[in-house]
Amino acid sequence: MGNRGGILLTGLIIGVFALILTQFGNPPNMGLCIACFLRDTVGGLGLHKAKLVQYIRPEILGIVLGAFGVSVGTKEYKATGGSNRIMRFILGFLMMIGMLIFLGCPLRVALRLGAGDLNAFVGFLGLFAGVGVGTLFIKFGFSMGKASNEPRWTGAILPNIALIILVIFLIIPSLFYYSKTGPGSMHAPVLISLAAGLVVGVIAQRSRFCMAGGIRDLILFRNFNLILGFFVIVLVTMVGSLVMGNFKLGFTGQPIAHTEALWNFLGLALAGWSAALLGGCPLRQLVLTGQGNTDSAVTVLGLMVGAAVAHSFNIAASAKGVTLYGQYAVIAGFVLITALSLAIYYNKVNVRGSETHASN
């Protein structure tokens, strides 16, 4: 299903489910946002104390379990890993910081655009620029290294943790934290959310859908297949928002968004650069985790720690704007990712040069 038809179908399904989830209670323009829902889930586990964003999101658990189930069923499940895990953890951390400055992942960029939020267009430009810079490093030799096969049980660790959390959430929900107000208090019924996550996990695994990958393929290969899924989500969301009376074109008064253009741009530029080096956006990392990739599992852990730190140290933005600590974090993030990109790039160049010299 990793063809144009599969990508278009995936975009259609994600757009429809995002509208349904919003209609049933998820936050406005946030029917399905990987960054926001990981943040809420981290809060639901008690790993940060921001009371407005605490709720175990079944969509996240469903995506991982859906990808796991379909990959096992199609015999595509394969435990692999060992490719620069510390770097992946750091990039996952930085990607989450950038997304929480913008207030959304690449998927929410499409949802916000479809609902008329022009701040998301600024964010999209930043995402495109960030992925573009990361892609240039890849084009000139940047590599995270080659993953190798691992014991099958290692790839199932995070999917099994997701299953355990889901079972406890369904049976003993009082063990977790819940927001009484704010975005964390807005959610669709559990079974609807879980069903949406499972379906998205299945369809995204089959189609290899990836928002950052679409921009990368467009830049490197002039291939429009993956990026078409992004535009389908925008179109579906726009039609649905118009029909439901939720479309509002403009910059101001948008739900769970701020109008600080510079930081919207830079936040998603940092996230896009990280995603390009990692080889996938947050949704893709969840799907790869489900099909046994332990490197992606480490990236997801980096995303979760990033969310916990952002909301524990006043880094994450809000509808009021970007905090001073958030601005410092983005600047520090760019310094760090530049240093890491150059370090690995020059290391690869030196290794190739040494090999060439030795062969002569």
C-alpha cells in the first residue's frame, strides 16, 4: 500500500477521523495530534504536573498497537535497532520542544490549516525549511548508522507497555491523572478514540505515511506521493470544518494557538530538522515502534521526556504566546542540532577519507 493510492487513502482516513474525534469531544483543531497527545499521556502518567494537559490518550496507544498487530499479521514485524540511540533520543527530545513551541505536530499543521488557522501556514513554512536543512545534511552524507537485527522480544517491549497501560486505563482508570479543565479535559469517548488510533496505526503502517518524509522526498527526488497525503488532510479538514461551521480563516482567535509568527516558524523548523535526521515525523516514529524498530522506540521515549521537561520548566507555549524559557530552549536546540549534525557529518567524511587513504 506504499503507493500514491495508499497515501491518498491514509490522508482521507486521518482527516475524517480527526473531524469525528473533534466532534465527539477532542480539542478544537486537535482531533489527532501526536505531540499534544503524547504530552497529555505523559501528564496522565504523572510525569509532569501541568494540570491542564493530563489524560491518557487512547489514540496514541491505538496507533502503536494497530501498527504492531498489522505488522505481525503481514509478517513485516522485525526487531531492529542499535543505530545511534543516544542521538535519536536527543533528536526526539528536540523535536518535541519545537512542536510544543508551535503547539502541534506536523499532523496538526494540516488540521489547523484545514480549519483556517493561518498561523499554521507560518508553521508549515518552518517545517519545510527545517526538513530542507536536515535533508541537505543527508544528501551530503549525514547518516545515523545502520540498524541491525535484534531478538524479536526487544521490538515488542514498547507495544506491550502500551497494551499494559491501555488495560489498566480501562480497568482501573483512577490510577492515572486527569485534567478537569483545559485541553486535557477535552476528549472523545475512550472506545471511539481507541478505534481511531487502531485504524490510523494500521493504515499508516501499510502506506508508510509520513509528513516529514513527504517534504524530504519532494526535495530529494521530486516525488509528490507522500506530500499529497498532507494536502488531502488539509482538504478533508477544510470541507468538514465548513460543513460543521468550525472554519475560521485568520491569525487571531484560533483555538489552542498563538500568533507569534517567528516562534511558530522556528519551533517547527527545529522539529522538521530533527524529523529529517531521524527519518520520520512523530506519527512515523510511533508506527515504526509498533513494527519492532527499537531505535524509533528510543525516539518516542525522547519525545515523551521532551514533553515532560517542557511542561515542568515552563518551556511549552500556550495560547498566550511563547515563554522566555521557551525561546531560550529553541535557540539552544538549534545550537545543539547544528553541532550534532556537523559532528556526525564530518565524522562520516573523515571515516570515508581514512578508508580511501588506507586502500591506496
